[in-house]
Amino acid sequence: MISYPVEPAKRTPIMYVDIPRFDGQSPATRSTCGDTASRTPGSAEGDVAARAMYLRQREFLITRYPAMQAWLPPQWPPRTSAIDRAATITALRQATSTLNHGLLILGYGDGTIIELLRQDPVARGKAITLIVLASELEDFVSSLGRCDIQAACSSMQLQVQLIVTAEDMSRYIITAFAAHHQIAQLAGTTILDSHPLAPAAEELRRTVKPALTAGLTERFDCLGNDVYDTFLGAKHILMNGDRVFREPRTSDYKGRYAGKSALCIASGPSCAAHYERIRAIQHEHVVICADSILGGLLKNGIEPDFVCMVERGDEMHKLIDEAAPKCRTVLFAAPWVHPLSVAPFGGRVAWWWPGDLVYNWLDATEPTIGTGRSTGTMAVALAGHLGVATAYLIGHDLAFHEGQSHGDGVAPLALEAQGKVTKLMSRDHLYYQHRLLDVPKNGGGTVVTSGTWTIFRSDLEVIILNNRTTTTFVNVNVDTGVGAVIAGCIGGRLPEATGQALGKEHPVRITRDEDIQAYRERRQRLLSDFDLCKEKLVGMSEVMKTWRPLQHDQAEVEAKAYEMALGKLVSKTNANWFEYVFRAAMHNLLLRMHHRTQVRTLAERNWMQVQVMRQYLTSMALLIDRLRPELAQVLETVQ
């Protein structure tokens, strides 16, 4: 744990940081960052050493972060920081830094905070993210002649990130905690944001802090699945059988409409206002829609080329049952979509490999692509994958409009489900998804949205960012002044009809019988792996019942945790399937541990982890007993 003394001459005990004394010099002019810090600032000797140190660190940072070349000038710019170093130490003393996963430092200051943490043996074991705010960039650049960031990166798990706006902060959090396996890291990350900064940086920190808080809350809520939810996804993949190998996939469609344009239609309230224009130009563009609006489009004379489906619920087929037989639309679906939702389209199906472990198990040769977490976000991601030059976003309101959540023609199931959710919403709801929020509106002001739609909007922004080099995204809501702002889009109107129809042929999948046979063998081995996994779990549980406090050091605890890894309990070919299905069992227990990281000693932390591991072993064995009969039933019927 970190201890920062109040008295300059006070020394701290072993395992605590020993802060160098001020020696009577002013905190504003005395620094401990790097070898050149001991020389008098402004002296010829000090400036020469600082310039050399700056050039060395500039090269190091640009090699590690190529984007920094735009930040760092070719020569060292000397600058004296007015930040009170003593106040930085006081702030660190007040911040809780326990034996958790990592630290997120919001604001660089004068660099003192990095040097202090580098001296702390506990902090050196953490994953540390340093957020440099744009308004303190000059101080950061100048400090590279005094503060040894290179040494800090070498001795700590330190990452550096530049933040200019609140939107940058939101996007960074999405990237930093993007996958399910990072939920435990998020739960164990402490934010340090009370250390002093320059006035302009203090103001920017106040501006971006709400985006940081909201982003972390969103990650917390949306990354933690329960085990049965993930099991359903894997179960539906099995139920879809071999057809996922025989029918086209995303790789077959990559860049297929390069240079063309697409209409990406969601079911927001503004969608219906564009029906007439869409109908007039539909044959000149690729038309992609969310599943809930397919029926409404067909009733208005619009036949989409693709409809997207990502939800695994067994009722989702009600969105498309009536519409699917009346069109030539191709369903683009994740393989975990229920077979009842796929059946109405017959052979008009293409499969999307989202970025998840179960798809590495299904067929690791197929590239995975993020869909976002809704059919609306998937429609935009598909446009980017098709390589279109321009994608027009229609009906992506992501907000209520005069109390409406969806537009005319939306499937009754979607309206019914939204109605139930809307009744639960409030400004202070415990769960982020059900929280009512005010967000920036196209045309100025704010509009009321929900946590769920805010998550979808952040997904869209990542998708747009990932495809920005090939595709321009035009949100027609920008010009009409409705809906929530989606960063990365430009305003514009739907194009006029030209009379030039676009050829729209679909690819044919070339299959290999050996790939299908290998998949069948993996699939049939799942039941024996269930039995093997339970046998090993029970054996380890009996061993850990004998463990007692203070008898096992950190190395022994970590070694046992490594031994319990799901991928090591089953056959290698099915490791990804098990890690996907049961990941939430460990993650949910890890959350409990990380929420209780206010511990005083490493021994306390070790014993807490032992208790989590015991719970995990017991709960996993029970889960296997619960799920095995259901899996056996599916495997008996699968083709």
C-alpha cells in the first residue's frame, strides 16, 4: 500500500514509498523526476541534460505510440510548472490505492505522480493508465526533459492516453474495457483524480469526468453476462447445425459494394418520414435494415437487401415471421440467433462471426467483426464491411421523440418489449440500461434517451471510427434536427433518384467436407468434456477445503488459479467453448472480490482470492450438473 508522509524528513517502513525530502527548496521548483531533476533548472548543464533526455524519451514514446509524433516537437521546450508538488503528495495520500488490478490517473500534472508511483512496489504490479489532458500537453512535453517516463514504462505496466474532449474519453473507455474478460479488470480499477493540475487542465478534467463515470458504469453493466445467457448462445449455434458452414458468411461479402452507397435503416420515430424517398431510390443503393422494421418497410413498398438479427431470444422470430416469406431479403444473423428466427428465410441466410470466443471454437479461420449490441448497430457495421463509400443512417434516433420510442411500422413485439422497459425507467435507476439520460441533440439542446440507447450510440461511434478510412457516414437526422448526436457522422440528405439500378448478386459459399467433419467431432466431444471438467473441479475443491489462512503465499494462490483455468480442464479443441459459456461464473465472483479490495495486507488479499476460488469450484460443478442434460438433448437432435 502507498503511504505519503506529511513531514518532509519522515521515512516510511518497508513496502511503503519513501518520498525524497524537499531539502528546503520550494515545491514549485523542486522535482524528483529523472536524473536531470537534481540539477538547477535553467542552468546550462541542466538544460543540455534535459534536451538529451527529451530526445531519448521522444523516440521511445513515438516508437511505442506512433500517434505521439504529432504531439511531440523535435526539440525540448523548457517550461516551469507552477503545480504544487506538496499538494500532489497530499492528494496521493488521500487517494485509496489498494491491492486491486489497476489505476486510472486522470490528469498528468507535473509528472510527480508517476515518479511517486514508480517508487511504490505495490503500484509497480498494477496496470496503470495515465490520461494526459489536451490542455496540459505543453507541461507533459516539457516534463519529458525531467521526468523519466521511459523508466516508468519499463518498471510498471504503464499506458499513456491523450484526451481532448468528453467524446474522446467515452471512446477510450469503450476501447479500454471492450471485452467480457476485462470486466474483472474494470471492477478492480481505482481512479485517481484529486491531484492538482494547471487551471486549464483542472477545468477539462471537470468536463470529461462525467463521461468517464458514465462510461465505466456502462461497461460495468453491459459486460457482465450470466452463465445461462452465454449457454443459450452456444446452444443455438449447435441447433443451427452444419448450415453455418454451408451458407455465405461475412468474409464472402467483404468489400462487395466498394465505392457504392448504402441505406442503413433503424426503427426510430423519424424513420417513417423517409419512406417515400427510400422507395424511390432503393434500387440504386444497398438497403440494410434492423429486424424490427422489416415488415414496416415492406408495407411501404421497400424491399431491403439485407435484414440484421443479433438477439438470441426464442421469441425474436415474431419480428419477422410474417414479413420474411413476402420478400427476397437476405437475413444476416449471428449463429447464436435461435433457429426459429432463421427458418422463415429458407436458404436466404448469411452468417456473421462476431468477436467472441465461441466463434473461434466454431471456425477459427473466419475473421470476426464487431456488430455492436443491436440490429441497428449491426446494419451500420454491415455497410462498413461491404466497403460502401457512403452510408446513410436513417431512423437511428437513439432517443424518445414526443414520448415515442419507435416509428410507424415497427413490429408489435418490439413495441411491447420497449413498453415494458419504459415503465421501469427513471432518472436514478440502479441499472444503467434503465436510466433516463439527457444527451446532446442534433440541431442543439438535449434529448431524452436511455442507458441502453447510449450504449448503442457508443457502439455506433466505434463502428464509424473503425470504418472511417473507406466509408463516410451521413446521419440524415443531423439536417432534420432530431435524435441524439452520433459522433463521427456528418449531416446530409438522402440522394435524389438517378434511374441507375445497382446490381445486387449474392455470393455462393464454397465448403470443405473436412471442416464440417472436424466441427462435428468437436461438437460430439462436448459431453465427455463436461464430465472431465466436473471430475477435475471436484478434485480441486476437495484439496482447497484443506487450505487455511496465512499458509499459502501469493505464488501458490496464483498457481492454483492458473490450474483452474477452464481451458486446462477440458480437451484443447473445446477450450474456447467452455471459456465462453462459463466465463461469467468466474467474473461475477471476481467482482465480489474487487468490490472488497479495501484490504491492508497481501495476506488478506490472498485469503480473499482463495475464498473466491472455493466458491467458483463449487458453483461450476453445480452449473455443469444443471446444463449437461440440456446439452445432451440438443446434441441428440442436431443435424
